[in-house]
Amino acid sequence: MGVALDEAVAAEAHGDVPIGAVVVRDGVVIARRHNERELTGDPTAHAEVLALRDAAAVVGHWRLLDCTLYVTLEPCVMCAGALVNSRIGRVVYGATDPKAGAVASLYQVCGDERLNHRPPLTAGVRAEESGALLRTFFAARRRGAQASAG
């Protein structure tokens, strides 16, 4: 999760929400990415989606059964769907997302029994650090918006 936190910091450096994701296979990091929506203008450029794409390229196919995704924030609906579709072996996340979380908070996409793949989940790993990055980022955004409106 430390590498995912490093990636989250990198996202913040270019104005993106500080979320980082890492895919690990056999104890080796095979993909590490961070949010790039602001950087690229791509609404799908979430850390999880980018990391899954890179991991699939490394593995040589889309099925990531023997991989674990570490991400600093509970995945959204789009990312939860990508996790199921990638057949990721396991998902580990930091902070919960009560407003948009789709693996435990609002929805339980990864545990939906109607789906043919349900990766095991581990929540709360280094959650305080992940949450602190997000709180600091959004507090700075609010201060900036107030200053420019004032």
C-alpha cells in the first residue's frame, strides 16, 4: 500500500484527486498508476483502470486472477466493474468512500452473487494516511475556491 500512497501523492502534484493503485503478482509490483483525469482529460483515467490496463499488458491477457490490486480509496462503480471484469484475484483498499464507494459503502459490486467473479476484499489498510491525503487535497481546493470567489 505504500507504493499506492506514493502514486496518490503523484496525482496531487498535477491537480488530480490523490488516489493511487498498484497491481502485484507473485509479490512483484507489475503496475503502478494514479488518477490522471485532470492531466489527460479522460473521464475513465482512474488509478484502478489505468493500473489494470498496464497489468494486463504485462501479463499478456486480460484475466488477472493471480494478481492483487492495492488502492488508496474504495473503488467507484466504474472501477468496481473493471475489477470484476478483469477477474482480479484480490482487492485491498485504504479509505472507505461513503459518497461513491462501490465495493462496500454504497454498493457491493465485487460481492454481488449475480456476477461470475467476486474478488475477496480487504478494507482499511493504511486508511488514515489515505484519508488524510484526500482531506488535505479537498480542503486546499475549498480554500482556493473561496479565495477566488472572495
